[in-house]
Amino acid sequence: MSSKITMENKMGILKVSLILPLISAGFLLFGNSAEAQTTDFTFTLDEAYQVASPGETVGFTATVTNTGSTDLYLPSDSFQVASPLAVDDSPFGNFPPTPPPATPYNGYLAPSGTYSTYDGLLFNVDVPLGTSGLYSGSFTINGLADGDVNGLSVTQDFNVYVQSVPEGGASSLYLLLAGGVCFGVMVLRARKARKAGASA
């Protein structure tokens, strides 16, 4: 009886000793596979707070970098901004202005090297006339890893402060300057006339 128990114990120990290395190998393989699939990117606005005047268009430049280990495609974006300001994302269609590999996707960034970072104009914000105050918004870049949707997206907030311009402020300033010039000319002429009369 004791020999039978001993044999069963030995067999159990042998099974465990065989299974543990297999489990460990499985964890290692899974971990390496997960690491190879990891793809991410950073997105930073160069100037997230800008000052504008009514009627102007403000350009937002950004630095976007592929920090992952596989090819990255950034084909779409989304945005929102407080009314009445409006976002023009047409510059994003030219992102990045580098020759990508043969692919139907736009916005290619390599995992490393020359084409891993884009630094340039990303979108514009149009400021209509008659606006003033602080307006907030956000811009989101959506990414694909190796052409497969994996939920990558990075959002950055931005603010535009619109300086109020008094109605007729510019024309009033021009009139004031013109009046000052005319007054100065009249004073100079009067002085010359007095000098001419005194010398006569």
C-alpha cells in the first residue's frame, strides 16, 4: 500500500514539474506578443492658448510622435469649439507631408527614425467679427495600428482669447492721428509767419 502511495506521489510531482515550465513558457510567449502589439503616440499643441482679434484666423501647430513599436496611421480627427468660433481641420489632411509606404491610410508615422514625428500646422480656428472673450475647444487625433482599429486616440484642449475692439476704434485712431498732424503743420506755419514778419 505504501509503495503504491509513493508511486502516485512521484507521478504527481513529475506532472507538476512538467506542467510548470509549460505554463511559464506560455506566459513568456503571451507577454512578448502583447509587447509587440503595443502602439501609442503623443500629441502636443505647441501653443494651446492663443490671442486673436475679431475676423482673424488662428493656426495651431502641433508635435505628434509615434512612441510605439509598429507602424502607426492617423487617418481621422474630431473636434469641438465654443460657438461662434469654428475649427478648420483641412490642414490635418496634409498630415504628415512625408512619403508614406504603399497603404490606403493617411497620416503615417513610422515606429522610429525620420518619419516617426510630425511637427507642423494641424488645424485653424476662424474668429468671426463681433466676438470677444475666452473660447475653449478640443482636438482629437484617432489612430490605427497596422491598419487595425485599436481605439487609439489622444485629445488636447485649446483656448482662444478674442480681444474686444471698440466699434469704430480703428477709424477714430486714424482721425486722431490725422488731426494731430494737421495741427502740427498749422503751428509750424504760424511760427514761420511770425519769424518772417519780425525780420521784415
